[in-house]
Amino acid sequence: MLNSYRNILTGDGYLTEDVRTKVISFVVQVLAEHGNIRAKRDRDSFVQQTGAGATKFNAWMKKLGLYFVRSEGVWQPPEGMPVAEYRRALR
């Protein structure tokens, strides 16, 4: 499943390599620091670091295979996948 999300980022060519790299680096960095991604906490830094628009924040999280935990308001790696394993899969 994760490979299909990685192919979206690398295979369709609608974004430059620089933007793809920045988005993946951002996600890896935030997961390493916090273990999850919270829109309220991380959206502004996402826009600054990646150059992607704020309105695309949720779309990017979905494209990267993260899932939204509504009760906690956070994006996390696929269920059952440890954060460290997910970060390795993205690189």
C-alpha cells in the first residue's frame, strides 16, 4: 500500500523533484519529532518548508499514506506501522 502512495509522488511527474523531496523531508522530520502530524501545529511550517499551498495540506497527508485520527486531530502512519518503519519506507 505504501509503495502505491510513493508512486504517486514519484511517478506521475506533476510536481518537481524539489517539491516532492521537500514534502517527504518535512513529513519525516515532523514524525521524528512528534510521532504524528497535527494540522494546527504543523500547517504553517509545512507551507514555509515545502512551498506547497496550505489548502493542499490534507491532500498531501493522504497521498503519503497517512491516515487521520479524528478523535485526536492528528495524521499518523498506516495503522499498525511503527513511525520509524514508515519514515524508512518514505526515504
